[in-house]
Amino acid sequence: MDKKISVRIKFFSGLDKDLKLENYNPAEGIRIVIPKGKRLKLALKAMGLKTFSDCAYFRSGERISPWSKLRDGDEVTCLKPSGGG
């Protein structure tokens, strides 16, 4: 039997609206349970995110890629980079 892990994913920069998440609280994010060894990309895809290169992802303050393997208890922040001048 595969071991499951629990991760929390937080969406910012309007990503929650893009994903049509109702009653979303950015302070809490969304906790999901996935099989151990899964990559961020697969977790995001399961939540409805279709493009991954448009966003920046962080785990414990460090930038990670959609190909990063998730670990039990991870908290991942997802946001659209913005710029201006």
C-alpha cells in the first residue's frame, strides 16, 4: 500500500480566482493528500492548474520547480510574478 503525504498549497496573485476556488482563504491555503513521491506539477494539475511556467513556486522560502517532489508537511506558495516600473 502506498504511503500518503499531506501538503498545503497557497495560491496568490489571483490564481484562486483562475481556479474558481470558492470560499478560498489565502492564509489557510488548501490541504491535499497525495501519494508519497509525487511532484508539485501533478498536485497542481489535479487542482485544475493547466499551465505551470507562468507561475513561481516556493517551499519554505526557497524557489522550487513544478518538477520538485513534495514531502509530507510541505507548504507551497504559488503566485504569478508581477512587474512594473
